[in-house]
Amino acid sequence: MPPENTAIRHSTPDMDSRLSWRAWWGIELSEVSTTEKLVSILGGFFSIWLLLTLAGGFREQASAVIASMGASAVLLFAVPHGQLSQPWPVLAGHGLCALIGVCCARWIPSPELAGATAVALSIGAMHQFKCIHPPGGATALTAVLGGHAVHALGYKFIALPVLANAGLMVASAAAFNAFFAWRRYPAALNRPPRSLTEPSAPTHEEVVSAVRSLDSFVDISEDDLIRLVQILGKR
């Protein structure tokens, strides 16, 4: 009979193959309960229904609701504690991108060049102001390609509909998720367990240093990262 470790060694290539396949396609672990999935679905429905209902009186005005709010709903209700989903990225991300999009639409005659420039500058601005929110790129593109009615709004597009839409999305996420203790929004309301204050928890400086060493944006809050370290440390 072969030793036990030989059997383990023989199974390793299959495991590596599966892991490699998942890694190439970007398939991450998502151990989420059915309850959590259903809550996410209901939250997305609630937020968009509310947004469309309240915007009903403005339907004669172009773009009373912008399509990028659908993408924001995915982040706010499927990943409520993700860094990309927090109020500052949502509000500042959409607002900055709307401003950049309007400027590009006004100052760059070519729609192709204006659209590409708007998205590129939006990425840079969101990085610089620490408000990366992917739907903001769609908002910038809408300002450029939204047609005459959107262009006619000029800089008013930033306040209404963009910031009005984004503010309502943040408010609806806070209100809806308040009913579920494990997913209260924003993430600061989801208090970490007391064990995070134990000496074994990494310091803020250690967390920042570790994240900087990756030199890539990590979509996880500092508290959640520390919590994972604590959980793994107890195994």
C-alpha cells in the first residue's frame, strides 16, 4: 500500500489544474448563503423601483434616471461592504465622472475621442480622489453619448440626474440593509467583533503596508481584512 502522502501528491495536479482554470477565468470563492442572495435580489429590486417611481414626475426630462445606477445597485446590494460600494466612492465617483464627461462632450468635437478621454480621465480621477466606483465610467460615457437631450442639460446633468440618483441609491442601501444585522450599510455600521482589538490583530500601518506591496486596488475594507486575519489565526 502506498504511503498516505503519495496519494495526496497524486491528487495535487488535478487540484492545481482546477485552481489554474478558475484563476484564469477569475472565478473566486463566493460562499454566500441562499438567504444572502435573496436579500441582494430584493435590495436591487427595491432601490431601482424606488428610483424609477420617484423619477416618474421627471420623465419628460431626458435621463431622469441614468442606466449606470443599475450597475451601482449590483455593488450596493450584492457587495454592500466592498470598498467600491461605500458612500464616498458612489457619490464622488459618479459626480466626478459626470463632470469629466460633460467637459469632454463640450470641448472635444469627436464623439469617439471624447468618450475614450472621458472614461480614461475618470479612471485617473477616481484613483486620485480614492473614490473608484466602476459605474462612474458609464456615467462619464453617458454624458458624452447620451444625445442632444443630455447635452442640453450641460453642467446641470451633474446635479440632476447624476448626484440625485446616486444620493437616492446610497440612502436606499442604508435603509434597506438596516433590517439585516450582518449587512448594515455603510460598512462602518457593521461593527467588527471585539477580537479585532486584540494585540494579535495587525495594525493599520501593517495593513496599509501589505496592501501597498500588491500595488493593485483591493476591493475589501480594512476591517474585513483584519477580520479574515483573525479568523485564519484561530485555525
